Amino acid sequence: MTHVNDKADPITIAYIGGGSREWAWKLMSDLALEESLSGEVRLYDIDYAAAQDNASIGNRLSSRTDVKGKWNYTAVRSLPEALAGCDFVIISIFPGTFEEMASDVHTPEKYGIYQAVGDTVGPGGLVRALRTVPMYVEIAEGIRDYAPEAWVINYTNPMTICTAALYEVFPKIKAFGCCHEVFGTQRLMVSMLAEMLGIEGVKRNEIKVNVLGINHFTWLDSASYKGLDLFPLYKAFVDKHYEEGFEARGTEYWKTDIFAAANRVKFDLFRRYGLIAAAGDRHLAEFMPPSYLKDPQTVAECKFSLTPVEWRVGHRKEQVLRNQRLAQGEEQVDLKPSGEEGVQQIKALLGLGELVTNVNLPNQGQMLGLPQGAVVETNAVFSRNSIKPVIAGQLPLGLHSLVARHVTNQQTVLQAALTKDKSLAFQAFINDPLVTLDVKDTESLFQQMLDNTKAYLPGWSI
Amino acid sequence: MTHVNDKADPITIAYIGGGSREWAWKLMSDLALEESLSGEVRLYDIDYAAAQDNASIGNRLSSRTDVKGKWNYTAVRSLPEALAGCDFVIISIFPGTFEEMASDVHTPEKYGIYQAVGDTVGPGGLVRALRTVPMYVEIAEGIRDYAPEAWVINYTNPMTICTAALYEVFPKIKAFGCCHEVFGTQRLMVSMLAEMLGIEGVKRNEIKVNVLGINHFTWLDSASYKGLDLFPLYKAFVDKHYEEGFEARGTEYWKTDIFAAANRVKFDLFRRYGLIAAAGDRHLAEFMPPSYLKDPQTVAECKFSLTPVEWRVGHRKEQVLRNQRLAQGEEQVDLKPSGEEGVQQIKALLGLGELVTNVNLPNQGQMLGLPQGAVVETNAVFSRNSIKPVIAGQLPLGLHSLVARHVTNQQTVLQAALTKDKSLAFQAFINDPLVTLDVKDTESLFQQMLDNTKAYLPGWSI
Amino acid sequence: MTHVNDKADPITIAYIGGGSREWAWKLMSDLALEESLSGEVRLYDIDYAAAQDNASIGNRLSSRTDVKGKWNYTAVRSLPEALAGCDFVIISIFPGTFEEMASDVHTPEKYGIYQAVGDTVGPGGLVRALRTVPMYVEIAEGIRDYAPEAWVINYTNPMTICTAALYEVFPKIKAFGCCHEVFGTQRLMVSMLAEMLGIEGVKRNEIKVNVLGINHFTWLDSASYKGLDLFPLYKAFVDKHYEEGFEARGTEYWKTDIFAAANRVKFDLFRRYGLIAAAGDRHLAEFMPPSYLKDPQTVAECKFSLTPVEWRVGHRKEQVLRNQRLAQGEEQVDLKPSGEEGVQQIKALLGLGELVTNVNLPNQGQMLGLPQGAVVETNAVFSRNSIKPVIAGQLPLGLHSLVARHVTNQQTVLQAALTKDKSLAFQAFINDPLVTLDVKDTESLFQQMLDNTKAYLPGWSI
Amino acid sequence: MTHVNDKADPITIAYIGGGSREWAWKLMSDLALEESLSGEVRLYDIDYAAAQDNASIGNRLSSRTDVKGKWNYTAVRSLPEALAGCDFVIISIFPGTFEEMASDVHTPEKYGIYQAVGDTVGPGGLVRALRTVPMYVEIAEGIRDYAPEAWVINYTNPMTICTAALYEVFPKIKAFGCCHEVFGTQRLMVSMLAEMLGIEGVKRNEIKVNVLGINHFTWLDSASYKGLDLFPLYKAFVDKHYEEGFEARGTEYWKTDIFAAANRVKFDLFRRYGLIAAAGDRHLAEFMPPSYLKDPQTVAECKFSLTPVEWRVGHRKEQVLRNQRLAQGEEQVDLKPSGEEGVQQIKALLGLGELVTNVNLPNQGQMLGLPQGAVVETNAVFSRNSIKPVIAGQLPLGLHSLVARHVTNQQTVLQAALTKDKSLAFQAFINDPLVTLDVKDTESLFQQMLDNTKAYLPGWSI
């Protein structure tokens, strides 16, 4: 990895979860568009056939003449094989099957607890974490043993707990977590500039923000575009759209796209707490007491959707078919930037351009008031073989309390998962803001959810 | 205050709230029983007549031959007069009238929120704090200007916020907060030793404990009597009494005494979190989500009472009558130790015997994991002109989250009260664990409670 | 200051010390070369005539057709006049006269203590600090009262104490300290790349470094150029030049230029401590025990010079003459970049391009192991109205001790200066590594130096 | 170890260094005088015969009728045998032989560096630490494996590094370091009370002090006797005796007793820094730059002695002879309190009486401004199975710098010893205040001292 020109030497990327669809296509596309990088991508997945399909897709793509970054894709059968001597590790796995996810999301509904996503916090997020941590223990041990110097990029949710688990097992790991939710908020401000001031053509990363908090519950206490302070403008923008909400593709677009929202939660949080919440409404709502997720009607009034896992099952089927067509050359990968930043981050870590962006890392002091070591999301400076967090400061007291409660809960869940301690896990479960049942109902719900995911909890007494 | 023998030079105590009944009688009694101290007590109260009555009672008592500690009691008409040059300040005030307290306790009941006491946290505690802080600002300014070197003992609730307000206004103040709730838990263990091991005659302060947390939500992570670890014994004791509860004066004594409880909350918390909660059930229940305060039936099952303010009104009438009899010599003060530690603390601060006991002080590191400056309750070493906190350590994660949420809320309320910021106060209000209403109902409740106490919120826009 | 294009609205800069020569010319030149900025520069100096001359020079320059950035220069007679409503404040003053500086530098020589510069630490730096702090108190009060929102750039030495004094007086000040010493080390690595690898044309700021420490005693624990780790190369470079030293303009160039050095101190420190010292040898040597400054012969062997104040007096005379020629148009300002970064920082703070560079700021956690609030030098991210320090990490123990000793000493000197406490100042003086005299000689030296600067120590008992 | 009366169950003490003379006699005597304790003492020493002699002495003593505490003494041949299942571990070893100690103390004298003791800091203390750490690694591993729950009392010097080494190897160890130097300062104040105020019969532990700092360089920022603040009195006392010094047994007693001193160093430090230094002058002087240890004449003016190791050799011979007489019953152990506190501490840890006293422990926040984990000396509360440090606060800046320098140096030496890193050890060596040689001489001295102790540095490249 030594290079002094503007092109890195061939590098090796291990992709854990390399049989996945969307994330893999995005990465392939971004790599294909980047001329300064080339090398090998090793795809590892418990579904080896899926990894093989992706290898075919990747190699087919790489042979195209319109592709600038040339890569060799190989499917591998074991974690050590993927990791040995690699330069970068990308982790993007789906923990368990849709069956467990259906339990995460829908079992709580029987008790009146609704979740829009169910993969981060709330009953679903916590149980998903219990299931995911053992997998991350294995991955972290693999990295420690086979690629201790590699940079590790995590995309899996629950982001905070997955990243923290890596550091818990292997404290010297060079891992960080990436998420595009902040980008969405920057794009909202791009739309705002167009609508409110007629300024067109602004790029997402020209919106400069200070990022504080934890993944999916991140906050901005400053935002600017060139010399313009965006806070007064955002206030006017919220005032204008508070009742109806705003979505660049139409206020009612959330009815069309199950992942869309009209930002009514974000706007309400701004009024109540004064900072700009920097994640999608569907995530934000899950971190709050059940104001925005009280019942399906409230959710509809807030203008976003609960995603039934059944929808995900159907969507997956489409992806699998598309993957087959791509693997067999019946369809071509559409070469366009994914909007993700992974490849830019890799470049920066290789010395090809400094980058300041938001990232999930253990707290070394970048978030004042949150415990050392807790994984937090703030800006950081990426340069050659280095990520240095920027001191983001402190949340105002009211928000601090909301965030800190989740931080401790996530630390509790991680400890419970590592020590297989059901009682400790329950302490976190009943402390989640969405859980407002009485103790008996909470115990009953918790037990059902554990039962439904017990195949992924080896060694637990459930 | 220079003395090298076992008797202090005459000292001056300013008693703010010196017209109060029970607390004043207790202090007089304790002072009368202590031979090493003597001097002057200046009684200041907004009800001057009540202070005069107490002066009469005190001087009448002091003239008795069976009294060892001789004191001169005077009622004074102003705060500066009380404070000027005094050695100790005792603050024990009742903020507002029973009318405001009735709103604190009972207005939330209309929304299904029940509080046993309503003076610490919960809707009642928070609104009481808003009302009390301006009074404490005035007191702190008085101490800063007239008695900056005096030691200040606070007894008023909400203890944490009152003590914090003193430090906020006058950072060099030598103030601490005293509370007897931990003593009650020590006494429970005295009863336990008698019942479980047949060990009789143990004194309360022979039970050695490590105290962590905040006032009324304090925890013990170790307890011993001489060479005996009390944790295994407490576990057996809880197992024995878990269903029925325990009270030294009888399991059903809570039906007789409105302040009594059968410790069922304390026992349940021990099972769930592993530490011994060191306050009465009526306080503990208010810090938790509404599991123990769900409704009056649940409260009865938990075997404690909600205290109607009407009861307090009646009780006050009896006290006033008794006060008159005492002032006119128709009845005599009953000379017996109050069970409070104030006089022992004063002695220790005068150099008459080192004392290790629990106390409320700004966090300098005695509570790991809680913010610097937040008022916390731990043990401390009292010696001549010195209180040094003992490092109590850290609460386990599950409990830490419960405690930290209140800590931040209390900091938020204090800031809101100091800056008269209704929106900030509401952020704390809706973040209280007892408040599980939706946003609109919460706003409505908050507004009513503020309206009912607005006479004590000068300068607020309500 | 609201702008959304690539040119800022007219801005106002207050230049404290605006009668100075070199620094002023550099700023004028940099401003003239920058097309995105324009506005007014108010020059304030206790030597009003000098400020007037500079105004003439500046306006003459601004009228030239080859100048892109147009500015209006005015000399003002008072600090408030300079500050009122300005956007930026630049402070670059000379505290006292050459007479006091001669005492700072040369009085210690009578006792065998040699200093190369004498403006930062050592006996000279400490006494200079005592003299400078009262001036900075006045400036900070002015900024607090007349320009509380302005960004303040300090260039005066002792950098650390000057910057700290500003924050001590006005904690909300938006001040930072700038110094070019790190740049010099980056340039050394540019030369190294050319010599060792034949890579030519590298720009100074393409050398990416992590900066730790305090001004003039800063350290790099990583350095890279594009994908190249510069540490192994630096080790080879040091091995090659350890004995003879290295200077891009010739190993013996230090004999020609009194400010030059052959980096022999820097190379020796690398061998002993493993990090790259990022300041000139003349500064570095002053922070160490007198190994490199034992006597003039040792200094010559180290290949740098002690700067006699007499030399500065002569040099100043030349500058004054040149200033007159410039003011009268007999000579033209030479339009070329100064190598300083002030104008780039101003642009970044106006929203015109994010910048990551080293800067002196109070420690908020960017330097682990050093006290909060101590002024330290690390990288920071500059963006619109924001400087966020980057967490630089911790120095290795051996270096930490050397740096921490100066940090405490500087805090002690600042407190001594603010409270006019001679005994406290002496505690710092005798604790300086260059001071290895016995107590009596130290007291005698200290007294002489204070006597020589007493005109600038109002209110002291000396 | 379960007991609820005022006598502990039989306990087992492992004495590492159990062949030593004076310390062993003192412990035996104290144990014999304490009626509430009894049990077994296992004596382990690399000199097994010496341990056997001590066992004889102990058992002979225990059989006497005037002895209240009955103990069974056994000499054991291995560390595991001593440790297995014991309740307490006492460590009091002499690292190496007098030959190495002679090098520690006297080799530096060839370079003009004088040390009074040479076992704590200075060249001697640092090299002694390098030699001792490997022994402590072995002991800590033994405790981890054979007695992880035992309380461990360290008496060996260098106290700070020995105690820190135990925690480094076995972080959950329950170890603390005990030293009587603070007691000596309390006794000085007892003498002061008699002389200045005619108050006689005061006990050492009636002098209440707040202790800050590190072992042998501890400081008091408050001291009282009953209601009396001792600081003004101490100031008068210092003023009175500043020139001549003071020793209860006579100002010139230092000429008689090689361990005595006239407190002239202590008095001078009080004048310079305002706090009371709480260790003997012979230790204090070693922590400062060579003001008090400049040369033998200065030492004599300061009225204390340098202890030649030859003296120790002679003294040891006497002790050995006496030991033989004691073992054979030709002489009787003199039953009197040693003045040490070990037995009181053991009692308190068994639940027999709370104790507040000074102790060496890793910093958990008791010393503000010093790094977490560094071993510091402050007060702590001893109770059943618990030692909780008291928050002592922060040293004033001037003293903080002096202390912090040693703290970092000690951390550096410990790391160097654990990693066998000569270069790192040298960084600490040259940073010691007593070392004011130039680099070459320092390297030469360091090399000689390492050579002289290399038998105890297994695995080092020297």
C-alpha cells in the first residue's frame, strides 16, 4: 500500500456479507467509477452461492470498457480466507432471517408497540442486537487473528452496538461505522436552499454541518452553506412546512415509497429541542417515547410508514431475480454513484485526499458528556491510515438526556449479549422509551421475542 | 470558633425556616442533649410569629435543668440579620403553601399519574423545584454576602435541586444536604439482624454501608455489620418476605402510618437490580416508571400510601396547636434524640470527632459516571471545617441509566428555573419516568400545574 | 457577513499592533493576493505614527492594478475605535521595548543560562509573559465589550500564555493562536522527499501531519505524503544527516541567517523520543534542560545561533527605513504569498472552503493527558464561524513529562501575572528546565529581571 | 472470615519477605498486643533460614503469657505455599543485596549527585525500581493465581512503583501501600502543640490532616487538632525554628541518629509553597532539584545525613545477631506498639472498627489533576473488606508540577521495567530532578548503574 502518486497500489478488500444484493451492487458501482483504485474483492457470505453470483456480477462489470476502476472479485468459503492480509474489511450482514426480523418488528405490535424499522433501538433493535453480537465477536476475532492492521468499515445495524462489539473484542481494531442518514438531512437542506432562496445545484457535501449524537439519533447544532448560516433559514422552512411536512419528491411521496417520510417528526423535534435531527423520521421516531409511534393512525399523520417485514420478503425476491439476471449478463449494472461514501473514505485512508465527514467511533472525547468508549457519531478527519475525531461538543441538556439513555441502554445490551445475561438484557429492554408496558407484559413480550430468536443465542438460558 | 478542648466555643446558628414545627423541635431537642455545644440560634421565617413561638419554646427548654446544651433562641425579621457572621446555617423551608402542594400532588392524578409524596421528582417534584429555586437564589446570595464562611445544612426538598441551586449562585458556598432515608435502610438491617440471626441491640450506625446515587434514589452496593457481609443475609431476608413485605412494626403497619411502607418496592428492586435501594418505598416508587404507582390499587398491593395533601393540612393544624401549648409552657418538649445527624455533623465540623456518613454534595468524582458538579449522595468524611467525599464508585449500568436520567432532568429543571425558561422546563417534565402521557396531555397538565404555582414564578412567561 | 457565493461581503479587520513592520507587510500582501475578500483594516498601535505609515502603505498597495483584494486601511487612535463591530481581530504586538527584551535574553547569560530566542519559555519567556499579560487583559476586555463575536487571531509570543490570557478574561472569546513553526517542519519534509526519493514540487500543505503539544514544542506522531508514510523515510534521513545536520539552503546556512538552523536538535530529539519535533531548533532547545544550550560552543556545535537583541535593534532600523520608503512610494511592496495561513483561516471562517490546520486553542480534549483549558497546539477543522479541534491523542510518557511541565509552568505564570503574585511567579521560574542554578542565584537573577521590566508590572510588589 | 462479635475468626497472613528483621519484629509485636486477632502467619523468604528464625521468634513470643494475640508462625518454602487461601498478604522485601544498593546510592556520587536514601526516586530509586519490578510481577501473578481475594499490604520501596506494578499485572488485586512518613509529620505537630501552646499528651492520630501527593512526597493542605486550625500555628513554628531547625529530641539529634533530621527542608518548603510537606527531610530532598542535596556541606547545613550503605551493612549485622538471640530465647521481644498501622488496617478490613488514614492506591479521582491509575497517597476509609479513597483535592500549581513530574517518571520507569526498554528507562532517568548532568555524563552514569544491577534485569539488552 505504498504509493506516492495519485493512484493507490492494488488493494485487497474483504467483504463480509458479500452475498448481499443492494449494498454489493452499490459498492461495485462506486469502485467501478473510481479510477485511482484497483485490486481484489473477496466476497464472503454464509450463503456461498450468493457470493459467487456477486463475484460473477463484479467481474462482468469490471470487464466493461466504460469502467475506470478494475477489480477482481472472488467468492471465498471461510472468514480467514477472506481476511488474511487484506487492507480493508467491509461488513454488511443481515443477522438471522426475515423470520427473526418479523418477530423483532411485529411481536411488539401485539402489545401496542409500533416500530417503523425495528433494527436499531426499541424492542426489535435490542433483540436484533442480542442476535448480532455473537456474529460480531467471531468477525472481530477473525480480524484480530488474520487482518489486525486492516481498516474495517461497518454498515450493519444496529450500527452502534455492532461497532462497539468489534472494539470490545479487539480493542486495537481500526474499525468505524458508516451511515448515510446524515447525508439525507444535508440533501433536505439542498432542497431548502432551492425552495427558499432559489439557489440551485448545491452539492450534498457543500452543506457543512457539526454532527453530534449516536447513529440514527444524530443532531446538528450548526449548518452552513458557504457563508450562509442555515439555522435561521431552517427555522423559516420548518415554520412554512410544519403542518404539511416536506419531501422533495412531494409531500405525499411517503405513500409511494415505504422508506420515505415528510419530515414532520424532524420538524417537530426542531421546535421542541432547537437542533436539527439528522436522520430519517422513521429512525428518529423509534428513539423517542411513543409520541410519533403511538398507533398506525398517528404514524400516518406523521406521514411515514411502518415497514412490514412481509414487504421486505417480497422486495428480496425481486432482488434475487435481478441478481440472477445480472450474474448471467441478462441485465447490466447501472453505473452511477451510490451516494454512499465508502469509496471516498477508502481513498482518504490510502492518502488520496483528506476528507472530513461523519462517522461512528468510540468516544475519545469528541462527544462531551457521553462516556469514554461509547460509540458515537460525529465528524472526523480521514487521512492516510488515520481517522481523527473532531470535537463536536455537547448536546443541550434536554437532548443529552434522550441520547444518554440510549447510550447506556446500548452498553447494557452489549454487555448482556457478551455475557449471555438475560436479566441484564431485560434491564435494557424495559428501559427503552418505546416500552411503556407494565412489568408483567414487558416480561411476557421479552420472553416471546427471545424464544423467537433463540436459535441465534447459543449458550443462553432463556 | 477556636477551641482545643472537647467543648466548642459559643457558636451561632441561623435557622432559615425557623418557624417550622417538627424540624425545629427535633433540632432543639438534639441541641439540648449535646453538652459540648452552646450558643445562639437565630430563627428566621417569613411567618415571624411562628419564629417567635419557636424562640419561646427553645428558650423555655434551655432553661430546664435536665438540659445539657444551653442555647439562646431569637426570632429575627430579616435574612441578613439571621446570617450576619453566623457559623452555621440550617435551611428547612416549606416552599409555598399547601395549596400549591395540593396542585403538585393531585393535579397529575386527573391524568392518571399518582405520586406518594410529590416533593422530589415526578410532575410534583419538578414544579415544586421551579417554585423553590428563586427562594434558594435569595438565600444563596444572602449567604454569599453575609456569611460566606458559614457551613450550610439543607433539609428542604427537592434536596438535590435546592443544594445545587446554592452552589450555582455561590460556587464557594460550604453547603451540604442531609437526609435520613439511608438511616431507615440501616434500621431495616438492624431488624433483619434480629430476625434472621437473633442479634439484638445493634445501633443504626454500626451498619456500615457504601452509598451511591442521588437523594431519595440512593443505593448500597455493600453493607456490613462488624465482620458480617449483609448482602447474602439481605438476599435471604428478601426471599423470605418478598410476597408479604416486612415492616418492623408489622407488615400492615402502613395502613396505620401514612409514612410507613412494607418495603415491597425495595425488595423488588433488589431482585431486579441486585443492589439495596436506600430510601423509603414511597420515594423510590416515584423515581421509577409507573410500575409501583400505576394506580391506587397497585400502590395498596405494594403496601404503602399516597399522602393526600388534605392529610397534611390536618396534621399541620395539630402541630400548630401543639406549638402554642409548647410556647406557653402548657406542654413540655420531649427530650429524646431525633434520629437526625445534624448536631453530630456540626460537632464534627467543629473538630469534635471525625464522622463518616452520607451527604449530598456536588460531584467531584465521588460518583463515577455522573457529571462533575451534579449533586449526588455518597459517604463523606467530616472533620474540622472539612467535608471530603469518599469515592463511592459507579452504579451498575442498568441502575446508572435510571439514576442518570434523573440527574440530567434535575440539572435541566435547575437551569430552567434560573433562566425562567418554560420550554426547557417542559423538556424535563416530559422526560420524567412517571410522565407517560402523550404530548398534548402532557402540555395540558404542565400548563395547569404552572398556572397553579405562578404566584411563585416571578418573571416567567407562562 | 452573509454571503452564499464565493466572495465574502466586505469585512472589517482590527489589527492590534498595526504599526508593526514585517507582520503588517505580510498581511497586506496576502490580502492583496486574495480576490474573494475585501473591506477595511483598522490599524491600532501605541505608536500611532507607525500605524499611519502602514495605512499609507496599505492604501497605496490597494490602489495598484495588479492587486486582486481591495482594502481600505485606516489608522485609529484607540482600542475601542479599532474593535467596535469588527469581524476579525489580529493581535501582533511587541510587549515593551528592546531594552526589556535585552534583559530577558541577556541577563540570564550572566548566570550561564543561554537562550536562542527568549520569547517563549526559559527565564526570558517567563518574564516577557509577566509583562505581556496585563496588555492582553486590556485587549480581552476590549474585545468582550466592543467585538464579542469577532474571531481573534493571536500572533504574539509567548503564544500559549497570550492566548490563555484572552480566554481567562473573556471565556466566550473566539480566539486562536497561529504559528508557522509546524510549516517549517513540513517544508523540511518537502526537502527530504526531493533528496531521498527525487520527488519534486511537493507543496508544504500536502505533507499531512498529526500535531500534538504546545506552541514551539509541538510534535508529530504521524506524517505522510499521499500514500507514503514519512516516518521510515525520516528515520533514514536523520541517520544520513545526524552528524552534519541538514538545511535546504546549506548545512552551514545558519552562519548566514541568524534564524536558521541545521536541525541537529530536531534530529537528536527524534532519536531520543521517537517523534518528530515540529518547531525550529532555536525554539526546541529552549524547552529542554540545557543540553543544547549549555554554552555558546555547544550551540555552535548544534549549528544554530543565539540572537543578540542588538541584532534585532539593527534590523528594526532597517525595517523602519524601508517602511518610510514604502509609505512614500519610493519602494513597492513585493506581492508574494507570505507563507502564513491567516488569510486562508479567515476565508474558511467566512465559509469559503474548509481547512484542516494546526492552531493553538484551549484544550477541550484534543490533547489527552493535558489539563482541560490549557492552551495546546493541534490540528483543527476550520469552517464557517467554527473551529473544531481534532483529537490528536496523547504524547508518549517521556515526552508527555517534558511538555506537561511547561504546561503547568505556563499556567502558573499566567496566574502569577493575573494576581501579581511574585512568589508564585518564582515557583514557575525556578521550575523552568533551563534554570539549573541554586536557589540563591535563581532568586538574584529573578529579581534583576523583574527590576528591569518593572515599568510593565503595574501593581506588583517587586 | 465471618464474625459478628468483636473478635475475628482465625485468619491467615502470608508474609513475603518473612525473613526480614525489623519489620517482622514490629509486626509480631503489634499482633501480640492485639487481642481481637489470631491465626497463622506464613513466612516466605528467599532466605529460608531467616524465615525459620523468625518463625521461632514468633512462636516463642506467642507462647508468652503477657501476649494477647496468639499466632502460629510457619516458614514456608515457596510463594504458592505462602499464598494459597490466605486472607492477607504483607510484602516487605529487600530487592537485591547491599551491593546493588551501594551502587544505587554511591555511583551517582562520583558524578556529584547525592542521595540521602536512594530507594524512591533519583538515580538510585529509579534503578532500584527496575530491579524490583520483576519480583513484583512474580508476586502479583502468585496472588492472582493463589489468593485473588486477599488484601495485600505493601511496605517495600519504591512504594509507588511496587504498588503500581501489582495493579498492572493483576488489575483486580486488593492491594495498598502503607508508609509511616505522614505519621512523623503528625508527631512533629504533637511536639509543636506542646512547645507552642503547652498542650501535652496529644496522640499522633488526633492530628487530623488532609493528605495529597505521592509516597515520600506527600503534602498537607489542612491540619487540625480538635477545633484548632494548625496552619497558623505551624507558620509561627516555622518562623521560630526556620534557621536552626527543630527536632523533638534536639536540634542536633541528626548527628546521633542517621535517620533523623531537623526539618529544615520541610520548613523551607512550607515557606516556598505554603503547604506542609509530610515526609522526612531525607526523602523530601530527593524529590527536589539538588538544592538541598547539592553537596555534603549543604546537606549538613540542612541538618540531615546521607546514609552510606556501609552503615546499613553494619546495622544489618547487629540485627542478624539480635535475631539469633531472639530465636534462641536469649533475648525477649520487647512488647510495645511499633507505631505502624498495619494491624489497625487489618482489623478495619475485618470489620472491627472503621479507620480513616493515609494510604497508597491507584488514583480513581482522589487526586485531582493526576492521571487515573497512577498510585497516589491520600486518606481513605477502611471498613469491612473495603478501602474507599477520600477525595483529597488538587495541589496548588507550583507543587502540582513538582509532583506530576515524578508521577510521569514513575509511570515511565514502570513501563520500561515491564517491557525491558532501556531507552524508555533512560528518558525517565534523565528527567529526574536530581539529574542535572549533561547527556553524555548521564548516559555514562546510567550505564554503570545498569551494569551493577544487571543480575536482576533478566531479558534486558544492556
